[in-house]
Amino acid sequence: MELDYDLAFFGEMFARTFSFWWVILPSIFLGLIVGAIPGFSAANTIIILLPLTLAMDPETGLMFMVGLYASSRMGAGIPAILVNIPGTAGAAATPLDGYPMTKQGRGQQALAMSFVASIAGGLLTTVIALVSLPWLSQIAFYLHSVEMIVIMFFGISLIATIAAKDTLKGLIAGFFGLMIGFIGTDVVYETPRGTFGFLELYDKVPLIPALVGLFAISEAFAIIENQSILTERGKAAMAKPGWAATFEGARIAASRWWHITWNSLIGLVIGVVPGAGAAIASFVAYQQSKTYSKTPELYGTGHIEGLIAPESANNGVTSGTLVPLLVIGIPGGATAAIMLVVLQFHGVTVGPDLFLTSPELAFGPFTAMAVTYTLMILTVLPLARYMSNITVVSTVYMAPIIISFTLVGSFVPRAYLFDMNLALVFGVIGYVARKTGYHVAAILIGVILGPLMETYFLRAMKMSQGDIMVLFSSNIGNTLWVLLVVSMALPYIMDHRRGKSEKIAANDPYG
Amino acid sequence: MAENADAQRAKPKSIGSELIIPVAALFFTLYYFYTIIDAPWTAQVAAFIVGSILILLVVLILIKSVRSLGTGEGTLDFSNLVKPKAYVPKRLSLLALTIAYIFIVPSLGFTITTFLFLSLAMLILSDWRKKRFIISLSATLSLGGYLLFIVAFKTRFPAGPFETFMKGFL
């Protein structure tokens, strides 16, 4: 696809998009709220608000949806940092270092860091996506079923090694999650598998009850052991409120500009692959950040890079998912799929022709995203100071609030009472997992990837007529297998080398 | 201080509770295999590959656990799950209230059930202190939830007598 647009065109597009500030601003605040509440993803909210977006003209509707999408991604990190409950699965890696920071009384600083990383990462990747649309869209063409299966294994292995202190326990949690994700009828033969006879499970395990149970319910049952989620040092730090922590957080995040750039690019590339999503991107970013860090031992204890990496990556995904939607008409995620429905309702055909016939619609989502992130600098960053106050609320009040509001939130997507029971079952699994060192994030990512992995397996098997060696039949796939093995082995090798050099340094009489 | 640290280090691991997830995973995998036994091979492959890896991982952790038991580094108990014991009654009460919430919410609706749940749970967790504050807080939160989610967002929350009554006014 040849695109011939100059800077003046893009300048005009940005100016035009800024004139929609009256649509984008409310969508930012709505997105922050729905992103922060488990069960209210951007996709669900856009579905609920379809009568509104369908009544708007296509361009205004797109501005609204894109604003909501981008801000909800950032909103999902807020409860992940403050109360260890990610708003969506894409923020599942955020609490690994964000929540320990909150416990230390650095919640406000952590929020500011997360906002800067999200805004900078989102803004940067949007601009890159805009100028490299034709090339980025090619990525999806190179990844077929086999490559996607390896990517899924990659995701699970990374999470297993990152999220749990014991890799064996992490792998068990991840693969258990995958098996749970296989529950339901298969897409080709429609045979029910592992459903325990429940009709409600025929359509796979719904993600919201799994997220609510594993993170929110289990956390609520765990936090009642203490009066506050803050440590004694954290309480002392929170007793001195002010703007300084916000500025300091923003400054620290800005000083890690290279880290933000690199991780948001990882998010962008993963976002372009349909189905891969923010959850994988944030864990891949976390893993590579830890692997190449000079202080990997600090990850999981409230480390700055451990927070910045997943937040910049999952916001990089946001613009990435729009690339295949607009260029080849394949939505990169659920929200992008709903945008496609709205565009089709208005008679807009998505694809290469759109860039020639309606450039304002084709480039509009990217400029809207850039404007959304720009407006968020002014509107969202100052909120960090006030949002962090939630951490001083006693667990006596917090635990029942978390249970009641998230439990009923699990009912919302399908309106099945069964889903509330399911959330409780996942809550029990999550509680046992938390208490015994099996990280809940690994189980959740398994549940998310299970159905996708199975679909790709079925396709690969169908094409190869049941030959399992098809898994090693592609060059890209084989390269990914090698990378998978290397990524599993690299942390051990680097640990070993680090230990060796420390030993040498310790024995050096002149050192 | 140092003695305490030594005692902590010497304390055997609670292996029993650490095996709950692997054993549950093992039984679920075997049940899953049973449900796909008649499915075509192409539909079995994913589950067989992932399930077999999972079984292998479970076997590895079982071997590790038996070794720990043998060397005295671990014991076959479940104390990890109930620690600290002082909070067991509160945790069980919260669990009972959560189960009750799920069963009552279809008939009483979101607002009334949430008010009852929040009041009772907060009173139990606070040892029945600050009753007036807790009841006002619960009322504010449940009404706020009703206004935000049901009135403003038009969300499909379970409806009961309160929601039906208010529908007549809105």
C-alpha cells in the first residue's frame, strides 16, 4: 500500500482532531472509571453505549471510542497499583512492582510513574504506528497458526518465570490456567469438554468472573489479616500528602525515557498481532526488562522499571491493535472489533481503500489517540495525589466493598447468576494460590490464552491432517521455539554469570 | 532477634497446602481427558500436549515434596491456608456472607443486598464497632452504586424490589 501524505496533512488532521475535545474529554474520564472497575472493560462499555455511538456521525463516534479505549487501558493500572486488583487482564503485570510501592506508601508516586509511562508510551507508539502503517500491517501476515502457538507458549513460560518465585509452581499455575481455558465446546466439532455438565460453560470460561475471582475476591480475603494494606513505613509516608510525590514520580519516569520507548515498541509490535493482546505484551516487557536489568533481584519489591515496563507496553498495544483493523480489516482485539461493527453500521468499509477515500476516518483513530494521550497529561496526572488516598482506607471497609462491587461486576457481561458463583470458585482457587506461592496472574493468563491456543492448534492440525510435526514446519516458528528455550534459560545463565563475577570480585584482594 | 530468624528458617514448610493446586490440576486434567476420549484426534491434540506437560510438572513437584518430607524440610499440613489463626472466624464469616450475597441478590436486587452485605461484613470485621458510621457508609455506597451503575450506566445489575420501585420514578 503506497501512502502519499505530507506533514501539512498530518498537522491538519491533528488540528481537526483537537476540535473534538468536547467528545474526547468525557470519554477520558469515562474510560478511566470503566478501566479501573473489573468487569467494565472498554469493549463492554462501548457495547453498552452503542446507541450513543451509532447516533453520532462516524468520525465523532470514532473519537469517542478511541478516547475511551486509550484511557481505559491506563485506568486498568490504577486499582492494580493501589489495591493489587488489575482492572483488566492487560494490567495483570502492573501489580508485581506497583503494589509493593503502594504498600511502602509510594502509591501516589507509583501512579504518577504509571501515568507518565502510559501517556509517553501511548503517544510515541501512536505516532510510530501512524507513519509506519504499511510495514506494521505486514507482521500479521507472517504469523500463522504454528507461530501463534509458539507465541502462546512463550507468553505462559514468561509469566511462569516472572510471576512466581518458584518457576515450577509458576509453570503449574500457567498450564493449569490453560487447561481451564480449554473448557467449553470446541470451535470445529462443537463437543463439550470439561464443563462438569454446566451449560453456562459451553461458551468457554468467561474472563471477567475469572479475573474478579483470582484477583479481587482472593485479595479481599487475604487483606483482612491487616488493618491496612500499607506497611508502617507506608503509613508514615502517606501521612504527609502533597504534590511533591507526583512531580517526583513524573520526573523519575521521564528519566527512564529509553525504557519507556523500548517497552512501548514491544507493545506496539505485539498489539499488531491479532489476539496476542496487552496481557502478553506487558509480561514480555516485564521479562525482558528484568533480564537486561543491572538489578534483577529488585523486581517484585517495588522496582521502578518493573512498573514502567508493563505500563508502557500495554499502552503501546492500544495503537497496535488498530493497525490490522484499519489496514487489512482484521481487528487486533475486542474493542477494535466493536469499532469495526460501528464503522460497518455507517457503511464504512475498512481496508486499504479507506486511506484513499476517507483519510480522515483512516488516520482519525491514530490522531484521536495522540490527542487523547496529550489531553491526559493535563487531566489525569494531577489526579494521582487524590486517587492514592484510597490506600489509607482500612481493610475493614475495603474488603467488603471489593467483594460486593466486583462480584456483581462479574454478573454484568452475560447477566448469568452462574458467573457470580464462578467468580467465587475462582476466588477460592486464587486464595489458595496466593497462600501457597502459585501466582494468580499465571493462572489468569492461562485462562485467557487457552481458547486462543486451542483454536490455533485445531487449525494447524486440520491443515496438516493431524501431523503433529507441523509445529516444527515453519522457519519463523522454529526460530520462535529456539527463542523460547533461550528466554527460559537466559535468566539462569545470567544469574550464574553474575554469581561467578561476584565471587571473583569478592576474592579479588585489590578490589 | 537472630534466634527468631533462625527459628523462622528452621520451621518446616507446609507441604500439604502447597499440593492443593497441583492435585486439583491433576484431577481436572484427567477429567478433561475423559471428556475428550471420543473426540477426533485433531480436537484432542491441544489438550493432550498441554495436559501431558501439566501432569509432568505435577509429578516433578510431587517428587520434590516427597524429598522435602523425607529430609524433614516440610510437613504434610495445611497451616499456610489458615494463618494467622486469629482471623479464621472473620474469614469464614466473610465467606458465608459472600455465599449468602450470591443467593440473595437475585431476589432482593443489587441495592438492598449490597447494603445488607456491606453493613454485616464491615460490622463483623470491625468487631461490631462504629455501628452508625458503618450503616451510613453502607447506605451511601449501595445507593451510590445504584445511581452510577443502574441509573447512569444502565448496567444489567440484578434488580429487586428497590430497583422496581425506583423505576416508577425515573
